[in-house]
Amino acid sequence: MPKRVEKGKAEYRWLLIAFIVSIVLQLVAVLATALLVYFLLEAKVTNLEEKIAANNDRFQQMNDTLNSHRCAIARLNSAKLTQLSNGKKYFFSYPIYVNWTEAEKRCKRMGLHLATLRNETDLNATVAEAEKRASHGFGWWLSAKNYGNEGKYDVRWHDGSELEQNSTLWRANADKLTGCVYFYTNYTEKLNGWSCSHRLDFICELPSECY
């Protein structure tokens, strides 16, 4: 009996060792597969990053070319521009009355963009010049527009920067949620909102990269 017991124990130990070895080999296989997948994914990510970087370079080149063409067009229209006390150059459309979308298109055709007023200095300079162009009160489209849906405030200038809701550029009780932004000379001379379909004068501005 003792010999049989010892033999049984030995067989059990070998079976246990074989089972453990089997588990270890399976773990090694899983680890090897995981490492292989990791290195393959890392290679794909690296390749993707390289493609993104190359596309970014191409996009930047295209953007630089576009800006170059835009500035070249703007230079052809330089005689139509007026440099104001704030150091920036503008085109005043008076007496051309169009809706906001058409105003934006016309500015772009000239290599310009609708005017973006960053501060009181810009506002005062453009209002003063607009009043010289038209002695009576007229509305002038600017680049800001409300992109918010369902009455939400999301007013941004041509470059995507926000025209803050509490900005001092707005007139008192301004309609900030309606369409596009303009100012009206010989009235409050501050910013207000109006339906983009209305026909007003407009002010174009020379892009900063074209100076």
C-alpha cells in the first residue's frame, strides 16, 4: 500500500507540474500575442501620425498660398482702401446696399473680409469714417454673426473669435440674438443685431497678414 500511495503522489505531482506548465505556456502565448498586437498598433499609430503631420504641412502650404493670393488681390484694390486712426485699412461700400451674405462675398472677392471691431478704438474709427461717407444715418454690416440655434447666444467675428455678450461695443438693449451685426451712424453708434436678409452698406477690412 505505501508504495502505491507514493506512486499516486508522484503521478499527481507530475500532473500538477504539467498543468502549471500548460498554464504558463498559455500565458506566454497570450503575452506574446499582446506584444505583437501592441507593436503592430504602435507602428500603425506612428504611420498615422506621420500622415497627419504631412497633411498638416500640405494644409499649411495651401493656406499660405491662399493667403498669398488673397493679399495679391487685396493689393489690386488698395486704392479703394482707407487707413484710419487705428492703423487698419477698410473699404466702405457706400452707396451699395446688400444683405449680409452678399456683403461677405463682395469683401472676399476683393481679398478682404467684413470688418471685425475688436475694441472701442476700432468702433470709433470706423463710425467716424462711415459718418463722413454718409451724412444721414445708415446701417453698416460687420463680420459678426450669431451662429446660435433656438435663441442661443453664439456671436462670432469672421475668424471665429467671440463677440462677448457683455461687450461695451453693444448698444443698450441691443438685439443680440437676431442674425447679423451692424452699427447705425448718427444714432447710437454702437453694435446691434438685425436679420441678415436686410440690405445695408458694409465695411470690408484688410486682413492682418496682408500688411
